[in-house]
Amino acid sequence: MFRLTKSLTSAGVIALLATATAPVALAQDAPGEGVSVVMAQPTWDTGWFHTEIYKQLLEELGYSLGDTMTLDNPAFYQSVAYGDVTLWVDGWFPLHDTYREAFESGAETVGAVAKGGALEGYLVDKASAEKFNITSLDDFKREEVQEAFDRDGDGKADMVACPPGWGCEINIEHHLDAYELRDHINPIKAGYSASMADAVAAYGSGEPILFYTWTPNWTVNELVPGEDVVWIEVPEVDLPGDMMELADAATREGVTGCVNDPCKLGFPANDIVPVANSDFLEANPAVRSLLTEVEVPLADIFAQNAAMNAGDADIEAQAKAWIAEHRTEVDGWLDAARAAAQ
């Protein structure tokens, strides 16, 4: 009787331990098991690479993700506040500060994909800048400059700008009014990639070009600042509303290819950051930890953007390769996320 009881007790203990340990291990390895994430990405394709990296990392934590939604800024920020969308990793701040009122009641910024290196500004082909002595947007008030950059015959210089709904559109529109350029510059607001492809073709044909861009972006790989194009300055830093508090950050030292140093770009340098629904983060500390931990070097985003522009459009494979190359760091991020979920 004693031996039978001892045998049953030992077996029971082993069975109990096995039953208790298996789910715990599973929960630790895959804290997102059974939880769905609705991820968004922006309409500009230069943000899709790091979006895919984060998506694959969330999947490694067991979260279920369907197709990524492509949204304009206003639609995303409203949706993430309501919880219709869980997150994206393409907030540009302070550029997107204008959307804070729309999202901060139900969502928040957390972590950073890349800090402080995302530049914005206006560029001109180097040959035209030298020929017409162009150093500032103000130079486009000169008749000979307008005529040289007028590609559609309306008497104004054509400039590749930003599509409606993008944060940069708000700043560019503000600049056109602040610097009294409405009668001198025509902002092209069609699809950005197509408009820039047209500008690159025009440059290849020897035509003058004026365009807005940001970094990281394939444009600065295709048209290299200091070699093919130059960053030009704004007459003075003038930003919309409360962004004027960041005026000092709109002048940067050491900008390669700028007509002056320091360079009065007219846009504060941005952090690229995740924005996520607050209730979801509260319920999923593993995701908050992951978003806090992950960083993607701007140089890597530059390289992928260049490859994508050259025809390599397999972003899923590119993200998978990046994760494999950074496996040690990635495992550290995932371990921290799993620990946060316990």
C-alpha cells in the first residue's frame, strides 16, 4: 500500500509539473498567442521596410497579423485612437504634432525606430543652383529662375511637393504663404514616387528640377546631395503654429550637400516613432516592451529604399534578411518582450 501510494504520488507530481510547465513555457515564448494586431503603414513606401520588420517580430511573439493596411495620416491617427487600427511605426515627430489632438485621447507614441536623423527640406539640381546662384527658396521670386524651372508653361517654377494628407503638405503650404511664394512656385501634389521619378528623368535630360524630400528616402540615393543636387535654405525659419517652439532644430550643422553650413532647412529634424493604441499596450506589455527596444539604423533604411527603387520590391524577404543579420540584437529584444509579459 505504501509503495503504491508512493508510486502514484511520484507519477502525479511528474504529470502535474508537465501540465503546469507546458502552458507557462508557451505563454513565455508566445505572449501574443490568440491576440490579433491590425498594423498600418503609410502611403509613402519608404516606411514599408521597417514596418515589415516590426510585423515579423510581432509574429515571432505569437501575435496574429493579417495584411498591413496602407493609410493616409489623418485616417491612421483617427483609427488608432478609436482602436480600429492597433499601431504603425511611421510617426514622424515633430512633423506629425498637428495630429496629436486627433490621437492622444486613445493612443500614444512609444519608443523610436530612429531618432533625430530624419531630415526634410528643398533641393535643386546642382548645375542650376550654380548657374542661377540659387541658395534659398526666395531666389524663385526671380523671373529668370521661375522661367528655367517652369515645366508646364504656367509661369511658375514647378516643385515636387507632398500629396494631400501628408504632414509635409501642411508645412509646405505654410511656407508658400509665409515666404509669399504662391505667385512664383507651383507645388506638384500628385503621387510622390511618380512625381519624383519624373523629376529624376528630367534631371537625366539636363532639365532644372526643384523638389521637397526627406531622409531616409530613395531620392537621395538617386540624386546625391553635393554631387547631383544641393539642399537650399529657407529665407527664415517659419513653422506652423506651436511648431515654432522647435525653430532652433530647423537649422542643422553638417548637412552634406547644403549650400551653407549650418543649413537653414526650414523643417525640424524628426524622430521616426511607433504610435499605438493605449488600451492595447496596457493589455499587451510585451508589445510595449518591443516597441521600446527596437531600433533600425537609418543607413539600413537608406540601403533598402535604394534597392527597392532599383526594382527589388520583395520587402518581406528584405525584412527577413535584416532580422537574420541582426539575430543577436533581435533575440535580446524578444527576450525583453517575453519577460515584460510575465
